[in-house]
Amino acid sequence: MTSGFKVLYLIAIVVFTASCSSYQRKDGLVSIDVSKTFPEREIFLTDIADITYLYLNSDDDDYLYNGRIHCITDNTIVVDDNYSGSILFFSKDGTPKSRFNRKGQGPEEYVNAMQVLYDEITDDVFVVRMNVIMVYSSTGQYKRKITLPEGTFADARTVSFDEHSLFFYNLSSGVMTDETNHVTPFYRISKTSGEVLDEVEIPFESIFLGIYIDGQRIPNRTNNRLITCKEGVLLCSAETDTIFLYNHEGLLTPVLYKTPPVTSTDPMKYLNNCLDRGQYQFIEIVTVRAGYEYPGVFPVTHYMRNKNTGEVIRPVFLLPDYKEKKFIITPNMGRNSYDEHYFELDLYELKQAYRENKLSGQLKELVTALNEDEDNNVFMLMKFK
């Protein structure tokens, strides 16, 4: 399907969405009505996922870091160090594999590692930096630079779609022919050349999801526009209250919508994508309220929907090995991994919980052997059932 045809096709979808926003849909499409009050329920993470604990070995100081996991592949975990700019590679059992640092201002360097993706088969490390993507080997050898399409910008909204291509959301949020006709733009590009393989533009009427500061429009950059799933990627059009599936065959279809429409809610409530894993969907709704001074601090409500029964609840996730600790599953957890997801457990907090006798089982055994001043944090890996 060409990008031009997709725009026309999606205009028809948006018209359909608007006509059905008043609870008129009869096509079986999944919906969530955020005007309803859903029950809160405590759920053990072990009831919905297989849990393992992971410590990324830091016996070598070069592998002690303060950062985050960027991606998990079949055999490798990739993290960065915020302080030095190093990118580190560990095996799935936590053993250090390799590291490199190409931070700088040079033509073959990155200013910072906003997003790191790793193709294990080709040993390509993609470091996203707004309008370009730098590509290295896992030992830091420079390979090439991919320049994004003119006028587009990307950051953590970039995912690996398949072995040949990347998918990203254009932060510049292109505007069509007039002030009231906008599109939510997504691009699929080649991993080798950066060639645009597909362009998906989801039209919407003029809706602003951000806030105003001193009279200026400030977009909310925290929107979860792109989430991986088994069939491809889920594209969130918060402006049309709809999540679309772009599958591996390039077919685009609506799969979930929110009611009431974002334009009729006060305060505004918008859909912030969905994590679809196992028999559950984890849906995020953002409420835009007056009085918040910058993007990213808006109240967020999380829902869990059982795909088998259709039941929707507001979950509070607990862990048997960690008394009183509460967890939140967000769509952002599925940005770059379909099979495995993780929570990072702060080692200082874990050691305090250990001293207060709040830990048990394998987690307690692991934390007992660690030093909060010399070791990395602990990660809890999840595979949804």
C-alpha cells in the first residue's frame, strides 16, 4: 500500500471513528469507556508473568553504570551509562560482553545515546540522535550514518520493526495543507540506507494534547506513539482515540478505541497506547489538567483488560518476594521488546527492604550478596503468560 493511498484509507477510518465515537460501534472492535469507574484490584506479577532476577555483573569497574536498559535481544542486554556516554553489552546471565564510547562532536560520534537499538544478527548498534542514526558494531567500530527524511526528527520513539527496517514517529508532527488538518506521521525506513519504505499519516482535526506556557503551545513529548507487538507495531493516534495495528505485511487496521471522544472530555483524557501481551492489554490514559507547568507530569491512569473475558480493572501489581512494593505496567515497557520486559529495582531501596525483612526467596538471596556502593541495580525480567 503506498503512503498516499494510506492517507486516503485512513481518512475513511477517521470518519468512521468519529461517527462511532458515540458508542455506536458494532464491528467488535475493542473499546474502553474512560467515563466509567473500574474496580481496583491487587494482582501478583507472578500470576501473569514468569519472573527472573538479573544482576549485571560489575566486578570490572568499566561495567558499573548509571543508566538504563535500552533493548533486550535473544542473547544480549544493552545498557548505557548516563555519566560517561558508554554503551555496554551483557549476556542474558549478566556477564559483560563488550563496551564502547563514541560520545563527542565528531562526524562519527554521538552527542548522547537517546535511544539504542541492537541487531544481533548483523551486529549493528543503532544510536538515535534526533535527525540521524549512527551505526556501530558492538565493539564501537563505526559503520555508517543514516540520515532521516528531511524535516523529520526521532528519539526514543524508534523501534526495530523487522530484520530490514526501523519504525519511528516524527516528532516534528507534520501539518498538511491548512491549520485545521493535521496528521500523525510515522515512517518505516531501511536499516542499511535510511530509504523510506513506507509512510503512514493518520489525519485528525485540530486537537492540541499539550499545554500552554506563557501563551506558547508546548507539545507533550511523552506520548507513547509506537509500541511493538507480536503482529508488528501499535500506532497510537490519541487525537482520534484510536490505536492501529501496522502488521508485518504492511496492512494498517484499527484495533482499539477510547470513548468518550478526547474532544468531549473535560478535563481532557487521551489514549496513550496499549501494551498487548499474553492474554492481557495494559492501557494508559492521560488526563490533561490545568495547573501543571510542563509536559510529562499529567496524571496517568492504568487499566488492564483480560482479552479472554473482556473484564477491565485498575491493577495494583505486587511481588511475593518484595513486601509492600507496588509496580505499574506501562505501554512504554514494550517499546523495543516483545518477549521480555523488565523492572529496574534500585539497589539502595532493596538493601533497605532487606534490612527491614521485606525480601524473600531468590530476590533476597541475590540482594544479600550485593553492595549498594559497588554494584549495579537489580533487574526483574518478565515473560507474560
